Amino acid sequence: MSVQVPDAFARTHDLLEAGMRDAVQRLSPGIRRVVAYHLGWLDLEGNPVESPSGKFVRPALSFVCAEAVGAYAEVALPGAVAVELVHDFSLLHDDVMDRDTERRHRPTAWTLFGEGEAILAGDALLALAQERLIDPPTHERLKAAAALSEATAEMITGQSEDLAFERRGDVVLAECVAMLEHKTAGLLACACRLGAILGRGSDEQIEALGGFGRALGIAFQMVDDVLGIWGRPEVTGKQACSDLRQRKKTMPVVAAIEADGPSAEQLLSLLQSDGEMTEEDIALAAKLVEDNGGRDRTLEEAERALAGALRFLDQIDTPVDARRDLEAIAGFITARDF
Amino acid sequence: MSVQVPDAFARTHDLLEAGMRDAVQRLSPGIRRVVAYHLGWLDLEGNPVESPSGKFVRPALSFVCAEAVGAYAEVALPGAVAVELVHDFSLLHDDVMDRDTERRHRPTAWTLFGEGEAILAGDALLALAQERLIDPPTHERLKAAAALSEATAEMITGQSEDLAFERRGDVVLAECVAMLEHKTAGLLACACRLGAILGRGSDEQIEALGGFGRALGIAFQMVDDVLGIWGRPEVTGKQACSDLRQRKKTMPVVAAIEADGPSAEQLLSLLQSDGEMTEEDIALAAKLVEDNGGRDRTLEEAERALAGALRFLDQIDTPVDARRDLEAIAGFITARDF
């Protein structure tokens, strides 16, 4: 599997960025400042940033899925922008809830602008996403807006489950997989569906591409869970072991606990302990997760989900280029550098 | 002006509550628990509450505005539910941002369920409001959804201005009025517009009722600002002087500061001081606001805005009963018991 950055990212980057700037322009100045910082367009002083980061995975999927049903990528722009705005809404709020201090190699918005401002900026992006998608209210736009609402609700459910798991000691693997599907895969499925809907694909095409996005999203989040423990900070843009620090019941952790045995018990009691974990505790927890097969199990399941995603593409006829792009994106986002 | 609870509240209460329960039913269990508590349906243990509070000012306006354009109140239900959900979204998030510990005579949701849960519950209500309003996507529903998106964005802008004012010492009255218009009046205007839109009113009727709602919203918030300082806790359901405690630059405060003179300066330095204000500081601040005419000036402006609101109703023909109900609601919500 190639880990080269897929062409589709570069090809659709300018299109998406123009759409995003146009949307963000509508926000009031106080909120725009926070959003522009969060998106990496401005630094804290309000100066433009030379080369903003962000790969726009979800928009790239929307664009390519429009092409996959035989339309121009451009028709997917309203969906691509809306799904990216919803993603950014969730990042702004998640960082507040998780008390994350770094994102994309920079301090998170709430640490600089305050919690209230970050919450409001997220609220504004969620409202903006829906507002832009239904204007003008064409048949396709409305179908897209309904899909986006559903995916947003699913994502919020997933985040709520994620929070609840932190307090529970009895989370089982099936719940964990359901949670990451809700939290992440629903929106990736939606990104694909939006492209197919706005590209006027058939119901069969919309369902197959949505299925592809959902399975891919599951694989993507499983890999992300592995990165959340063993990813190098210079690659992830976050603190090392940040998920363990927060005692998150991510898939590798739950898989390790389910493996049973004395070291699984030791892991659980580490994660259930009160007070802040020491660096030694965290290193030990990571080792226990690994020794109990949490890492391997998660990567195996991710492989399986990825294979399942690609099988969805066999259900429909897609132009060769679009198929190649979808496979490249799928390979890229599930084979990230550890 | 009568301070009796208007008939319209009682008449539309059951209709609205059924619509709200139907909507909230769609939320996932973890989020529904927080929302049901916030709405006063359940106590912290999850037991039903005998007689939930909440007057549903905004839904009542939607229902009566449908009647004002000659339709049945029932047609406004999707708008009434959506606008109430957006209102509740904003309350949940505002309480987190303002660190308010009491609302409707009970501990606020975030103090019981945690900040993350309260943020998510708010997010879920915002997403739900839009989702329900565009389903099914009739012409009127879409027009209503566009109006609601715009009002939501305006409200978020107002809240952002409100937060920014806390840190500023140079807020002038015009900014303060603009802020409270954004924060509150936009959504009241929207409540009225939604009723008129879903009742298939003419553009002229929609605009006049929207104008009524906006001016009424301004009056309502000004009265609320006075209650935020001088309201009795047993009436407001909040701590005494809660706005002063948070150093909020509400209208009475800004009007008092603008009055100039040495005691205005004393007030400003009290509000700009670091650390928590003592009970004596707060009592002194309230006295200084009153002595500098902040309270009188605000209530005068509220009277003026209310009169302006009622003049909007002269622009259109409305059934006698609907007109009487609109006037009763307007009188009631701007003449609350201090």
C-alpha cells in the first residue's frame, strides 16, 4: 500500500479552500478570528500563515465520489465545505471537552482564546454548515442536508459514548467499535454520500459509496487509535500517548483489557486510578496494551475494515480514475506513518 | 399592562410539549438524559418531574403568529419546536461559558453532568432543530430553515460580543444594544417569522411580525438585564446580581458608565478589578448602577422598544384574538415581577 499523498488531495485543495474562505467570510469578526486560527490560516496575532496545513480527507472523499458517479468534482463543493465545517466544529468542541492542548502541531484554540470563544466558534461552524448547504434549496442539496444532519447527530452520539467510556471500567470491544463507528465513520460515510448525492448518483451508487466511507472510517479511526498511543508527536501533532494520559478507552486499550489475565487487570487498575498518571504509569500502560495484543488486534481489525471498504467499490461501476483515487485515499489514511 | 400569564401560553403548552418530546426521543440515551434534565422533565436520578417549568415564550410567539396570518396554530409546530430547541441549545452552552450554576431554580446541567456532556447536549439540540425543520422539505419548511439558520448565526454573534464585552472597559451603549439585539431579539424575531412562514403569510405579514418580534426581543432583553441585577432569586431562578458577579457589561451597567462622573468611574474600576468580587463590592456596584440612572434608562428604552413592537402590528390586518394574544405576550414578558 502506498503512503504517498494521493493526487486527489492536491487536485481538490484549492477548490475546497476557496469554498471554505467564502463560507468563513460570513462569520462575525470575533468568531472568524478563532476559526481562522483553528483552520491554520492565521496565527495568534492575526497574520496570515504561509502554508496552512490540513489534508481535507472528508472533502477529498466528497469530490472523488462525485467523480465516481460520473459528475465533475466541482458539483460536490457545497457538500465538501459543509462536511469539513462539521468536522472542524467537532474538533473545536472535542479539544475543549478532552482538554487537549495541541492540534496540528499548534496550541488548541481554547488554550489561546478561552473556552467560551472556542465553544462559540464550533457552534458557529455547525450552524454555518447547514445554512450553506441548503442555499439554494435544490433537490440534491436538501437530500445532502438531511444526510449531513443525520451524520452530525451520529457523531455527537459517538462523542458522548467516548466521554462515558472514560468513566466506565467494563467497556467491551463491541461497544468500542460501535463508538468509533459513530464518532468517525458516520461523517466519512456522509462525505462520500454527499459527493454521490450532489453528483446525482443513483441510490445504489450513493449506498455503495456510503458503505465504502463507513468501513473506511472504521479502519481510519482504528489506525488513529493506534497513533494516539504509539504515534510520534512530530507526526501526529499531539502529545505522545495523549489518549492514555486521558484514560481514553480506545480500541487498543479495550482489546488489551478483554484479553484478560493478570497484566490486563494491572492495566485496568492503572487506568481506573485517581489523580494524574506519571510518565512511568503511561509508559507502563502502553507496554501492557502492547503485550496484551491491543495494538496488533486493532491493526488487524483495521485491515479487515479496509478490505471491506474496497469491496463496496466492486458493487458499482466507477470511472477508472475515480476508483484509483478512492483506493489511494483509503490506502493513505489507513497507512499513516507511525 | 397586565402581568397575568397570557392564555396563549396555556393554550399552546400541550401542543409544544408533545412536539418537544417527540423530537427529544430521537436523541441517544446518554444525551437525552442531560436534555431531559435541562428541560425540567427528569430529575438527576432520572425520575419524571411532576410539573415541568418553562413558559415557552418563543413557541407561543410562533403559534400566535401563525394565527395572526389566518392559519391554525398547529401548522407552526415544527417551527415552534425548532426555535425552542435552538433556545435550549444556547442555554446549555451559555451556562457552561458563563459558569452559571443555577437556571430555572435548579443546578445547571454542566454542574451535574460535567461540562463535556452539557456541550454535547447543546450540540445535539442544534443539530436536531435543523434536522426536524427540513423534514419533510416543503417550500415553507425550507424558508423557515433558512430563517432559523440566520437567526442562530446572529445569536452566536451576540453571545460572542457579550463574552468580548466582559474583557473590555470601553463598551458604549450603542454596541450594547446591538449585542442584545443579536443575542436575543434575532431569535424572537425568528420565532414570529417561523409562525408566519409556516402559516403561509404574505411577505408583508412575515416582515411585520418579524419586526414585532425583534423590537419585542430588545425590550425583553433589556428587562432581563434589569432582572439580572435587581431580580429576586426566587423569581429569576438565578443567584442575586448574577450578571454583576460575572462583570457582565449589560445595558444598565453600560448606561451607568456612560452617564460619566466620579461614581461611574468607581463602578468601572470595580468591574475591571481582578479576583472575585465580594458581596459588598457587588452591592456597591448595583447601587452605583442605580444611582447613575442605569436602571431607569434601561427600563425607559425597554418601554420605547415595546411601543415600537406594538406599532408593527398596526401595519397588518390580524384577527382580533391573535392581536390580543400578541399584545398579552408582549406585555407579560416585558413586565416581569421584580
